[in-house]
Amino acid sequence: MDQRLIKIYTYTNTPRLKYIAGILLGDILGLPWEIVTDRRKLGKNPVINYTPSDIPGTFKINPDPLLFETGIKQREIAVSKWNSYPVFFQVAADSDLPFDIFAASFFLVSRYEEYLEFQPDEHGRFMASSSLAFKNGFLDIPVVDFWAKEFSKVLLKKYPSIAFKRNEYKALLTIDSDQPFAYLGKNLLISVGGLIRDLTAKSGQAGDRYRVVTHEKKDPYEVYDYISDCIGKYETDVKFFFPTGDHSKYDKNPSWKNEEYRELIARITGRFSYGLHPSYFSADNYSLLVSEYERFKEITGIGVESARYHFIRLMTPVSYRNLCDAGIREDYSMGYPEEPGFRAGIARPYPFYDVLADEQKDLTIIPFQVMDGTLFQYKMLDPIAAGEIIQKLIGETRRAGGLFVSLWHNTSLLDTPEWKGWRDLFETTLETQKK
């Protein structure tokens, strides 16, 4: 089979084109490629002609201006259909593709729209409802992966000897430990105050609290043995995220100095893959992020390379720039808190591109497709309805040969009336995602 270079002929070699070509041609299709600006160097290689000019024997894609611009510009975008998939950045009819796949993929994967002006939610986050994908009904489809597959079919007609790689579907369970304990890990003042409230309320929790803090009984939020058993039973790849930030209105984790909490972190990180769960206010505060990073490093004795921001409070591009500067190399925050789906239009890890700086950074983004809190708290679904959404997302990710990432919390796996049925859903998800 033909493994010669795919040459992309263009008038100007830009960082944006190089970035998205690496994802589409390299990461998804597995093709060797290079960008050429001198027509004399095309040789007899398969050529993607990314110019308005006609060059006989080449595969032509009429370019949209996006990849040749700098900075950001507001765009009016019209979405149409191609091979049953939604597409945009439509181009002239003499193109072998009816839209600029490079520009459209760059727009979604780089999160270009999150650099533009938008109406944030109460936490300053970009909302799913503001996205092009949500407005046009394709948030639940990894369109970039499917565009690449359809592109390969058309390209193969022009160059029948090209060999594409086969993408293997995988799944990853991720656990955020926002509140690892109900009673343990609290300072004396908070513990006494909680005990007094329990006694006043006469709810029966006072006795439970006392037995837990005196180590006569297991803390009700400590479900890590159950999670560990499920990981073994379903042979699941997993990554746990632990916070080390200070207590606040939005951060309810124990102090990073608390011995019970440090023991829990040491126990889990000694067995499983792990990452930092930066606090609510660290999303746009570099000094806080570094402080929490150093705390985590002190607890584990080694550095940490992965992170997911608490509250999915992702401020593009500041949050990612801070991770890069702190030495973190993987982020798991790419997903919406209020809607399931493919926030970046892609179902696989990919590198972060800073649109304002116009450069690719040394940070890999691992998107997640669904979070327990999205289905339970935002959409208020029961486990059956939530399961239908999860099954569809698994199916789409499997079809794309991508990585299905689900986000769960230890507090959603409690064996309590409030979360009745969610343990069953959790295990069903783990069983289904591995098949």
C-alpha cells in the first residue's frame, strides 16, 4: 500500500494549518504528510491542493480564510448537510469537498468560538447553549472524526493505493473526589458545629457523625472500596482526581494537611492513575494553581501531570495557559457541565492550540462526553433516561474509533435513596463501554 507522503500544497504555511493537518491526517487517518508551498516540489506524491487554483491530478479543497488569519474574527456561519453530517465553511463547487474540512475542524477543536464574546453563566463559563454544535443539533456527534472518515473515502477514490490506519475504540472512567468525606477531614470547629446541628435537627445523624469521627464506623461518602471493586470487575481503565485547594463556597474538600485525607490520596494514587482537581478559583489564578500543585506533590511525593478543573470552570485560553506554565501536560476539563456531548466536536485526545498566540502548546486535552451531575442535577433525569443518553454517546464514540470518557463523583455512587438506581447505571455503563 502507498505510504508516500501526502503533500498539502498551499500558498502560505501557517501554524493553524499545520496544527489541524496533524490531527486530521496524522492522528485520525494515520497518514504521513507535509505542507509544501513550492509547486515544483510536489513530485508524484498524492497532493491535497489547498488553494483556489486548479492543478490537474490533485485533490482540491478550496480554502476558507480562517487558517490564514491571525487573531479572532466574528463569523456568520451557515450549517448544511454532506453525506448526512452537518458541515460549515462551505466552498466553491469546483472543490472535491463541499466544505473546508481543515477550517471547520480547526474552528471546533481549537474552541475558536470560546475566544469570541459570549454570555457566560453565573460561574463565568462558556455555556453549551452558546455553541454552534448545540444551536445546530450536533453536540452529540463527534463530527470531526466522522468528517475525517468521509474525507478518507473521497481521497481514496483519487488515490486508491493510500492506506489509512484503523482507529481502536477505548474507554476511560474518571472520578472527581470533590467531597471524599461527609464527616471526616473537617477541622474541630466545623465538626463541633455539625454535631450541634445534627443534635438540634434530631435527624439521627449525630450518632453517625460521632461514630465516624471516632473511627467506629466508615464515613458514608467513602465509597472507594466499591469503586475499586467495580474497576476490577469490569477491567476498567480509570483516573482519579483529588483537590488540594482551600475551603470555599464552592470547594468542600478537606484540608490538604488532614491526615485522613492524605491517607486516602496515598491509598488511591498508589494503585490507580490520578490527577489534580484544581479549585474553583484556580481556573484563572495561576498562583493558586501552583500552590495546589505543590501541595499535591508534597502528599504523593512525586509530581502530577494531569488535571481537571473543579466545576468544569474552564476559561479559554487562560486556564490552559496556566496548566502549561505549571508543568501539567494533560487536561480532562473539555466537556460541558450542563449538557452531554462532544464539546470540541472530537472523540479523542488532541493538543491544545492557543488561538490568540497562534501556537500549539505542550498540553494534551482529553475530552469527556458525559458527567453524572449533568444528567442528575442539570437535566434531572432518572437513571433509565440517563442510561439512554450514555448508551448513545458510547455508540457514537465507538463508531468514531475514539475514547469514551465518563465523569463520576464518589457522592453520586452512594447507596442512598437520593441516588437510587445510579449505582446500577454506573455498573451498566462500565459493562457496556468495554464491549
